[in-house]
Amino acid sequence: MKKVVYGSLIFLWLVPVCTGNPILSPAYPGTDPGKARVSIQGQTMTLANSVLKAQWKIRQGHIEFESVLDCLHGDTVTGGKDLFKIVLSDGRVMTPSVMTMTTAPGLHGLVPQPHARIAAQRTGGQALRAEWTHASTGLTVQWQAMLRHGSNALRTELTLAASKLDIALADIILAELDVPGAKLAGEVKGSPITTDILFFALEHPLAENSLTGDTVLCHYPCRLTLKPNQSITCSAVIGTVPSGQMRRGFLYYLERERAHPYRPFLHYNSWYHLNIGRPNAHMTETELLEAVNAVGTELVSKRGVTLDSFVPDDGWDDFNTLWGFHNDFPNGFTKVAQQTKHFQAGLGVWM
């Protein structure tokens, strides 16, 4: 009888998942964006640096979007005057004009957070903030436009909160712009809209950044209900890049704003070890424990390697259940987790 020793094959994945050191972040491929500046002069509010300039106007007590200027190329983006549109499930549309401004627009310095996971938050910047409330529903909207030092992107952030009633949301629209020559740079939800030197997006993987003619619409069809004291925050971006440098310029923005810095994540993944080549077999708890012990002993115990995680890939679940364990995992991942902890590693899982 042929004996198959699965522990003889060890597969490790080195997954790029940023270094916390901002020195290793990509350099901006053009004129340094420099320090962010903010001002309110008369009825005009401005956020600007060396590469972009955004303006809003205060008209009859309402803040209206005016324009974003690419300072290096002279391109100007205009569009809808509403800072936001919140579509409720009953069809009502909440805009600043139908709400009461409870906090007048003000200037705010963004304080650096040296230990923040998001790289951009380690630098200071400038912001404009305002707040509105809708009397009958109790919906509160906090709006913030932000420009960090060294940033090539203006970000607007919206926080919606319910205070006294359930608020059923259907859509959140953060940008409606006129952008001649724009195109959709991708096929999946969340893909940005771009020109040769500008990019636009609502920053969410399920966002719909769409294009109709020259009109760019960045929105999030969320279809969720806020209970009293619950809130949701979403954000949108308008960014600029040097001519011919969309990939590098967008990467510069992305690496600054991503949820966690890029970094190696060394882990064992069972897919090519306990799954490939065995289409009719499930891996078992015993096999997985043997694999964890073999990898941990050889790398961690004997060689002092820091292993971040062990990841059981497909093969642990019963296909007739919704992510339930099959019979060969009588203890779930309890024993596996104890074994990974022995090697100072975490336990991941494929789903």
C-alpha cells in the first residue's frame, strides 16, 4: 500500500498586504503637492496646494460646490451644486437645501497621528467642516472636505447618523460632476473614473462610479437601515496626476489612503498542499494539525522564522451547509488554533 505523506510538501505564500515606514511609500511622480492651505474669504471657501485647488460658495446660507482646478494643467471640474444627495427608501432626497445647518462651515487643522495605520493620517493637513440636521427624520449629516499635506487628492467624507427614527437608506451620492473626456477605468464595482490627468471615485468596493455622457456620478447604493444612534461614514475622492503618469499618480494616492500599509504577510496556505490533486477528498483535522506542526517546527522552532498565520483553504467545510465543518473536523478549528498559537502565529480561514 502506498503511503502519502502530506507533510513532505510545504507551501508558503508571501502575500503583499505596506510597510509602516512612509519612507518606503512611492514618491509622487511630479511637482511636490506641498502644504495644504485652507481659507474662507467672504462667500468663498478654498482648499488648495501646489497641484489642485477646490472651491465652494456660500449662497443664501447654503454651501455649494463650485469647482476643482488642476493647477499644473489648467483643467477645471465643475458640476452639481449639491454637496451630497441622500436617497431614502421611500424616494425622498435629502440635500443641504432641505436640511437645517446646525454647524456653520469652519476651518480645521488635521493633526498628524504618528502611529496611524493609514499612511496619510501620519501627516497633517487642512479641512472644512459643516453639519446639517433634518427635523422630521432626525437624520444628521456631518460633511468634511480634507486635503492632507503632500496629497494629490481632495477627499470628502460624509457621516450619516440616525437620532430618533429608523432611517432606511437607498443611495448616497457624493459627487455629480461634468468631466469631458472621462472614462471608466475598470469593469467591477468601485472602479474609478479617469481622464488623462484626473481620477474620481466614491471610496468603497461596492460603489458605483458611473459615466453618462460627460456626467460623472459617484454614489453608493447601500440599501441599509440606520437605527437610532447608529451611523455610517463614506468618502469620495478627486485626484490629479502628472501628464502620462496615471498609474504612478493613482498608486501614490492609493498607498497613502489604503486601510493598512503594504507589508509582507508570511503564511502557510493549505490549498496546494492538502487540496490540489485530491478532487474527491477533503482535508482532515489530523492532516491539518500535522501540517501546522511540520511547518511550525521547521520554520519557527528550528530556524526562528516569524510566521504570521496558518490558513486552512477550501476543504474544511461541508458543502451541504453554510460554512459548517464536515465530519473530519470534529473539533472545528479549536485544536488547530491551539497549535498555531504554540508557534506564535494566527489562524486565518478561506471562505
